[in-house]
Amino acid sequence: MRQIVENRDIVLPKGGVLQVSMTQQFIEKVQTHFGLGKAIKPSDEHVRMFIFGATKSALDSVETESAA
């Protein structure tokens, strides 16, 4: 099991809070995706948009498969 290195409560634009428990591997994926480099800590906005994009991509994939 991967170890949680950081917990965040990210305030969402339309209200609500996204609670995120992040492993070092997840943080590195966000850094790579946004070209931040290892020295720059991802902002709440980076984390939120990464999760949004990944979720949207997964849901679009499922919808495409079920339409076929």
C-alpha cells in the first residue's frame, strides 16, 4: 500500500470541498502532467484540474465503449 504524504481540502468553484489524500506518486503525476518539475508543489487548482480531467476521460471512455 502506498503511503499518504499529504491531505488537502480543496474548495470547489461551485461550492463544496474535495478532500484529497495524495501519495508521492500522485503528486509526481500531477507535476509531470502540468510540466511543473519536482521542485514546484502542485497548487490546489492543479490537483483539482488533474482529477477533473482524469475522471472526464474515464467517463468518456466508458460512454464510448457502451455506445459501440
